[in-house]
Amino acid sequence: MLHSPAFAQAAGGGPAGTTAILIQVAPLILLFAIFWFLIIRPQQKRLKDHRDMVAAVKRGDDVVTGGGLIGKVTKVTDTDVEVELAPNVRVKAVKSTLSSVTPRGAPPAANDGKA
């Protein structure tokens, strides 16, 4: 006979089958937990901080837009702000494009030792 007989194996049910499933699923759960704490959670915190910063912008604040324009807020509406870039030069910017807001009277940001 050229072929050996094939015997049926026991089904994977019972406690041994449950352990095997847990061993296979545990790395996926661990990987998701790592992604959650290293990527998703910090991104959500950063988004919340930006949303709070934009909601708190008021007249007189110094702002930097996403395009790199630096100016002082002269008017605030629900969705946009009017920014004075130079004397008598005013532009409108959408609030969500503001990348930095420095409140009026706050000290300027540190230069971090850059020459």
C-alpha cells in the first residue's frame, strides 16, 4: 500500500480548544492596546486641546495660521476670525486653521536655545 491510512483527529472543543483560541487572540488584543496608548489616545488628546484653544480665541490674541501668517485677532465670529497682519491689512481666517494662539499679555514663547 502506497498511502498510509488517515485517521480523524478529535475536534478542538473543550478546554484545550478554548486555550488555543485565547493564545491566538491574545497577541491581537495586545497589539490593539499598544496602538491605543501610543497612537490613538495621544491623537485624541491633541485634537481636544486644539479644539479648546480655537474655541477660546478672543479679540487681541496673537495667532499663527496654518499657512504661517502671524497677526493679531481683531474680530471673532462663530466660524472665522479677522486677523490684522500689519496696520490696515486684515484677512479672514477659518478658526480651525489656527495653529497657535497666544493670549494677550502672555509672555512670548521660549526660543529653546536656538541661535
